[in-house]
Amino acid sequence: MGFFDKLLGVKPSGLRVAAPLTGEAVALSEVSDPTFGQEILGKGAAIRPTQGKVFAPFDGVVDLMFDTGHAVNLISDDGVELLIHVGLDTVKLKGEHYTAHVHSGDKVTRGQLLMEFDPAAIAAAGYDVITPIVVCNTADFASVEAQLGPVTQGDGLLTLTK
């Protein structure tokens, strides 16, 4: 928000969620799992990762770090409930090829390393590493817009409007 926006009382147009990993951002409809592809859990985007690190996309708290390290649910300081799910059906790997760096209840800051994973090993085990990023409380927002295409961790990925 710039000086004149503050002076005139203009509020930011929406909440922003940064890309939690680097790769190619695609529409959720490109995810073959219907739970994500049909937006049953909520709206968002998916990233085809080119690196095996997931970072916090905002300041908030870890609501749930799955024991297997393949997924994390976060709640931002602004109330965005976000699921980051690395790969499809990867819960079946029982944590193999994943390393969690945070635990449920931890406070996190944007850019903090949440987890690492080995994309090549996961793919070699027969799993798709596409990573859905879903706003689980989509109904709390008037819109959820995704920026698609190449993304680097920290770039804007989602814009949510109240």
C-alpha cells in the first residue's frame, strides 16, 4: 500500500498468499485426484515442483503437520486456512522421502522452511508430485484468484478477496 493509498484510506484489494514452493503453477482442475481437481476441499492452485522444499506462504500457525510429512495445514494471521499437499496419494509412502521441519502448533513466518521432499524418489516410487495448495475456508472469501505459470517460492500465488 502506497503513501497516497494510506492518505486516502484505500484498503488493500485482498489478502495475498505466496507460492510455498518453486515450479509451474497450474489450475486445480489439472490435478487428477477429484478431491482437489473438483475443488471439493476448496479453491486454490497446484504447483508442479522443480525443487523439494516447501516454505511458509505467510505468517501464521501450523494447524496440523501430518505425521508422514507429506502435507501441512496452516492458518494465517489473517484467518486463511491453507492446505499444502505434496503429491497425490503420497500418504501411502508413510513419510519416506519427506522431512518435516515444523510441528503442529508452531508459529511460522513467511519464507520459513516447513518441509523437504525428494521429488525424484517420489516419482520413482510411482507417485505424482503435483502439489495442491487449497484454501480450505474458501466460503469465507468472495473470490480466490490464482496466478498461473512459472513461480518461484515467495512469488504471489493466490489473492483472496473478502
